[in-house]
Amino acid sequence: MEYVQTLRNVVISLSDDQILHFNPMIAKEKPNSVHHNSLCPFCAKDQLDEIIDTRDNMILVKNKYPVLEETFPTVLIETDECQSELADYALPHLYNLMAFAFEKWLEMENNERFKSVIFFKNQGPLSGGSIRHPHMQIIGLEKVDYHDNLKEEFFVGHRIIASDTLEVNLSTHPMIGFTEFNIRFTDLDQLHEVARSVQSICHYILNRFNGGSCRSYNIFFYHWLDVFYVKIIPRYVTTPLYVGFGLRQTYNNPEAIIDDLRQHYFYQPESLRE
């Protein structure tokens, strides 16, 4: 009886998590310019359906392939330059992109239709993305609240820079493991500083982290407990210790990463250093 009750508890727990349902039939129709030599659907602007908004050369469009049920998926095409990279954007475009993205994200958050809204970016062959053209995704979840899966420890770490209202750190308790960078801020007036921090970390991941061997990363944005968080994760094949046992790992020499970042990217302003 004890074993049966345990199984019941597991089933209840899974139900309470409100797991998202993925439609593989729709997924099979999606183009994949990351892993295959196919035409880029984001370059053909005249063929984009259901454009929601535009700003300069950025386009917010409803996702043509809604693979997740009970969601409203949108794609924010970051630029008309297919082979560009966020790590190399000119600052005016970077600032405009972040302002546009946050505006649309928060607009959707204020829509009572959604229980929560996820906002993220995939870049590179191991990031989970299928289109090379730089883009972000903003997805309204009708029945799932992603906040239920968050813990404050996920955003705690060794400080790289810090002030009263903004902190950049290296996770001590990462979600998955190894290296995760966090940005914590409370005031949207700091979005330019946040954008520069995001860009610096992405550039570091692609050019200096692990000798420049990493070609993929994810960026995740969170609005939780009246605080904004950004988590940036270099992506490799996920460790089997996490997949099979839920065991998270960190490097035993975080100081090397922090010192390298401070020397090459976060040397200004001095007031933000620890």
C-alpha cells in the first residue's frame, strides 16, 4: 500500500506541474536552417504571416508553427541581417532591440489570457533552436505558470559587478550545471546597462570561454517577485549526471572566469565592482 500511495503522489505531482504538451506533427513541418542547408523563412519578409508589430528592421510575428498546445507563440526577428550575432550588434541597435523586446514581453504579461509569459533566445546548434537568423521568442502560456519552477538560489552567485540595483554574477547553484551567468535588476531605466552586460557575456562565451570552443548559448528572461533576471547559459551536450540523476555541477575555479570577464569586459564602471 505504501508503494501504491507513493505512485499516486508522483502522478499528483506531475499533474500539479501542468506539463506543456508538444505537438510532433507540427514540429516536423518546421524549417531548420541550423542543422540543414534550407532557406531562411525570416529573410522572406513578404511571406511572413500575422505580423504583430515592427520597429526599424525588427519584426514581431506570430509563430507559424505552434508546437506547444494552449500557448500563444511569437517570434521577435532581431534584424534583417541573417548571419549577424547579438554579441556584435552596434549599441544603438542593441538598445532598440532590448527596449522593443521588453515592451512586447510586458504587454503580453499584462494580458489576463496568460498565466505566465516566457521570453528567451536560442543561438547556435546546441541551443535547441532551428533557425539561424537571430531571433527571440515570447510565448504566452495559458495554463502554466513558469514561476512555480523557480528558486531564488538559481540566481545567486559569485559577483562579477554589483550595485544597489544591478548585479551580474556567476551561479553557485545553477539550474542545470557548470556555468550560468545571471543579471539581476529592478529598474527598467537600467536597460541599457543590462543590454551591454548581456552582450558582453555572449561575446565572452563565443570568443573566450573554454578557449572559444562554445558556439551555442541560451538567454532566459524572468520577471519574478518584482525583480527582473536574465540568465545566460553556454550550451554543450547536457551532462548525463543531470539528465539521469538531477545532479548539478559547477567548476572548481570560478575565480578564473570572473577575473577574465572583469579584465576584458567589465572593467567599467568601477563603481559596479565588488
